[in-house]
Amino acid sequence: MKRQRGSGRVTLAAMAAMCAVAALPGQAWAAGEPNPYAFDSEAKTVKGSAVNSDGPPLKAGSTYRDIIKPGEKRYYRVDLDAKTNAYISAVAVPKLATKVAYADKLAVSIEDRSGIKCGDDDAQFGAATYARPVAAYADRTIEKGSSSCQDAGAYYVLLERSGEDTSTPEPWDVEIRFASEPGLKSAGPTAPPENWPSASPAAPGGGPQKRHGGTSFTDATGLKEGEWQDQITPGQTLFYRVPVNWGQQIFASADLGSSAAPDSAQSVGNALVMALHNPARGMVEDTSSMYYDGKQKTLALDPLPPVAYENRHDSDSSNSAMRFAGWYYLSVTLSPEIGEQYGKKAIPLTLRVNVEGEAQSAPAYAGPAGDFEVTQDDQEAADSGKSAPQAAKGDTMKLVAAAGIGAGAVLVVGLGVWTLLARRRTGAGAVPEAAPGPVAPFPPQAQAQAQGQIQGHIPGQAQVPAQGQVPGQAPGQYGPPPSW
């Protein structure tokens, strides 16, 4: 690929991601078959306009879906302030086994009201001419001393698809995301670092562990530093995500295992594509320089600088993309031609990921960092291998459990107080007609309900006695329950 420049709803998202499972080993892709890319289940469907003034609005923090045909332009509108940086990413998802060419690309740009481009980028297939998800982003950043694209108001996002006439003319699905980054409380450094560690680190320790990749940015599988074993079928793209904090470097390589090669098998060029995208889904680096002949081969990303705010001022696009902390996305695609030469079976894939350096303090953002930070929950998701929907579902269940325990405790305490007051009334002779015998602590039904709430962590609804009735006694046996 050519180098570019430049979150009831949680449960539904998790279910959708589970339904869009990765292709099973041995699956063959037919031409024109929909890509198994797991689009964000909360993405809103929009239709970009051919005219900028008619473009549908996009909101920060939201994801959208559209389609784009060859030679088509699609406009959208964003309303920006004069303090916040904006990033619009676009993921092009062509149907599997359709024909793409070197020059086929999806360009994304942000323009101001005068038609001046604030930032632009393009996702291009390059030498690896086979259908797969490709992504790029455009940005509008606030820069001291800049005279363009700094004002608050309407801006326009433009997607353009171009390519060669020999490519399949079918529309591409597009996933669009609008992410915003707060400005700084005070001006930060503007000089990018000139020197940083570039030597490849030693292989990560801990031994190999198995972890299967997802099929999109949304359901990318969490990884931490380590050696990760997987399998990949011809034509398949797998996604992973790694938390990288301020001051840390990420190194990544991929090994494609050996396979039984028939005598007629020929070597396959650009057999594997590995790409790294930043938390705003902007391209950082990619490589596809692998010739596969049935023997194990390896592929590695070039060394990248530690994550730093000032990297955005670097003229090198790869260095510039290492501008914020958060989840960095690794994608790996195996050429469908491998299936023609070596069969349709899955081939072993090993990822080696190093995250070097101690985490440093974040820049003095003027607001919440949003996507551009690494939290303790992120670290836990990387440890456990959770995707974003799985992690969000886990957080929801924790809240449900906490609410259940709280509701159960309140119910038990409340019924206990009620019983105590009832006993006192009985002892004081307030109701001489009461039948002898102990007062039941609280009804068996309520007791079972409270116990179920504590054990099952599911909020329940306490049974409220009728007016004038004490729990556990017949109606009319006691006076009205106390007020508490």
C-alpha cells in the first residue's frame, strides 16, 4: 500500500461483533462475496452528497456507513470549534475476490468553506493488488500561527474513489468515524524528536500464546507485549489492537508458517500485508514485501518513534502518525493467490509484539482525552484479549452486579427494620388482638428474592405489603406499617 500523509446498546454491539465471526479455516472466497468485515453495530447509515452544501452532518464520537462507486465523490458536513482537533477516518471495504489495481484508492479530505484542504490522505492498494479493508484519515488541527482552517464553523469532508478501468466496478462499503482530540491548556512543544531508539528489541518473553484476530477495527482482538499464535486463510484479514501509552514504542513482526507445497506450486509475491493504524485509524506504516514459497517467512514493520504529542510536526508521515496514546491497530491480510498455489487450508501465523519504554505523563489536554489515552481497563482488555464490544459488555455486567448487590442489601436492611418496629409495636400492646407467637422476620417470598439478588447480582423489586399489613402476617392483623 502506498504511504499516506497527512463506544441495552453495548449488548447489541457485542452480539453483532460475535455474529460477524472470522472466516473458518479452509473457507474459500467467491468473487463478489461480501467482506466479513464487522462494521460497528452502532454505525448510522448515511448517504454522502455530490454537492458539499447538501452533505449529511457527522458528529464527533460517532461512526457511519456509506457506499461509494468508482469515480464518485461523497460530501459530508462537520461543525468544528476553534479549539479541538478533528480526525475523519474512512475504511474502504471492497467485496472479497473482486479485482483491484495498484492505483485504486479512496481519498479522504477536510475542506473549509473556501475549499481549502485542511488535511488529506488516501488508502491505496499498491503492490498487493487484492481486495481487503484499507483505511486512511484526514485531520483539521489547531496550530499556532496558521492562517487557514482555524476558525469555528462548517467544514466539509470529501471522499473520492478513483482507480483503473480494469478493476471491478462494484461499490465499496465505507465505514466513517469522526474522532476529536481536545486542545492543550497551553502551547506544547513543536519540534519533533530527532533521535530515538531504532534497534529491534529482543523477542518478547513468556512463550507463545494462542489468540485469534477479529475482522475489523471494531472487534479487533486485544494484545499486549508477547508472542501470539493464530491461523489465517487465503484472502482473510485479521485485526488486533495494542495499547501504546505516551513515551512508548511499538515493534511488530509476523511469521507465516510453512505449508505442504505441491510440486507445481510457485512462489507468491506480496503474500502477506501487515499494517499499523493509530487510535484515529490513520495509517502509520505497512509492509507487504514477502515472497512465500511454502517455507516459513517473516515480515516486520520499520522502527517507529515513541508516542509523543510533538510527533505531529514531523515531516515523515509515519512518524507524524505516532502523535497520541491509545489503541494501535495491527491488521494482517493473506493473499488469496496462496490458496491457488498451496491450497485453501489455514496457515499458521505468529505475531511478535513489543511495547518498549515506560509510560509518561499525558500532555495537558484542556478536556477529556477520549480515544487518546490508555486506561487501566484498556490494559486489562489487552491482557485478556477482549475486543472493544467484549470489554464494554464486561463493564456493563460489573455495573449490573454492583446494582444487584446494592439493591439486595437495601431490601434486607429495610425488611429487618420493618420487622424490628413491628416487634416493638407488638410488645407495647399496640395491637392486643394479635395472635400469639413470634413475628416472621419477613415473608419467605421476599427472603428468597433478597437472597437471589445477592447471589445472582440481578436487581429485583421488593414485594411491598398492602397498607395496614406487616410482612408475614395476615391482612388486618396489625396496624399500619411505620413510616421510614
